[in-house]
Amino acid sequence: MEKSKEIIEVLNDLVMINNDRVEGYEKAVKELKPEDQDLKSLFDHMIVESQQIKSDLVQELQVLHGEVEKGTSEMGKIYRGWMNLKAIFTGDSRHTILSNCEYGEDSAQKAYDKALETEKLPAFLREMFMNQKAALKASHDEIKDLRNEYV
């Protein structure tokens, strides 16, 4: 695969994982019970965070004249379907919602790890991916800490 096509593919993989993240947190906001509304601002922040990250990725795709993926990943679709099924059987407790969000955050970390394994990744993109991964890791840790409060 030629270098620019490979980079476009990697950028689009990260676009899709951030699309997954936005959809996941939008779904989580809809599932919140009145007593869990304090999580809404946190989830809204994470939606905005992924939208900004996606904007940066799209900018790089445009420079490479690559088409931007509009959808979500297949794994993200499967995961959200599983979340729906799980909610039917376990309910939408605060712990369940936070656990589902943490799982999504784990997926984002794995996607960034995979992107960073790309050979011949330009240094400026490697740095951008590392910074984005670090920001998402901070969000992951915040979700995990909240989830641990409700074990």
C-alpha cells in the first residue's frame, strides 16, 4: 500500500473511533436517570473532545486529499448493539453506564495504539496521535475512577 493511502486509512480509522465515541456518549446521555444527570456535563465534554479531535484528523485528511469516513466502525456498531442487549438484562444503573463508557474508552486506546504502530508515520502525525491518545486516556481514567466508586 502506498504511504499516503496507508496514512489516509489510519486517519479514517481514528475518525471512526471518535465517531463511535460521540455516538456512545450520546447514547449514554439518553440512558441517564434523573439521579445521574451529574454525568451529563462530563459526557457532553467528552462528545466535544471527540468532535475536536475528529476536526483535527479531518484537516489532515483534507491535506492528503482523502475522503473522510462519515460512519462508525463495525466494532462500534456491534458494541452499541451489545450495550442495548445488556441494558435489557442488567438495567441502566450508573455502574453499568460507566462500565460501558469505560469499555468504549478502552477501544479508543487500542485504536490509537494500532495507529501508532504504523510504519513511516510522519513525526507530526505521531505527535498529534500521541497527544490525542493522552487526552483520551485522561478521559478514560476519569470514567474508570467514577465507575470504581459504584462497584
